[in-house]
Amino acid sequence: MRRFVRRQLTYFLIGFVITFVVYLFVRFDADKVILGVVIGAVGGIALGIALFWLEHKFPDEPEVPRTHGD
């Protein structure tokens, strides 16, 4: 059930973002919309890189070496 809700939320967010960007192109100057999308993409990439780096620097669980008896 949770996977279904998560998938539906993902579809909703994708549709929302696409519709919102189309609305921005209709409402405002295309150059400003493209600049905003580029700035948002750069911010998203920077956040993704930072979170990836932090995840590797501070893992959730310490890695425990496995023995042959496990």
C-alpha cells in the first residue's frame, strides 16, 4: 500500500512540475523561465551531490565485517 501511495505521489509531483513549467512559459517571458529552470537544475544537482557526499561520509550503519558463520 505504501509503495502504491509513493508511486501515485511521484506521478502527481511530476505532473505538477510539468504543468507549472508550461504555465510559466505561458505567463512570463521565456528567457526568464529558462533561466529559472537552469538555476533550479543547478541547485538540485548541487544538493544531490552534497547529499551523496554526506551519505558516504556518515553512513547510516557502520559496516560490520561478516564472518563465515553468518
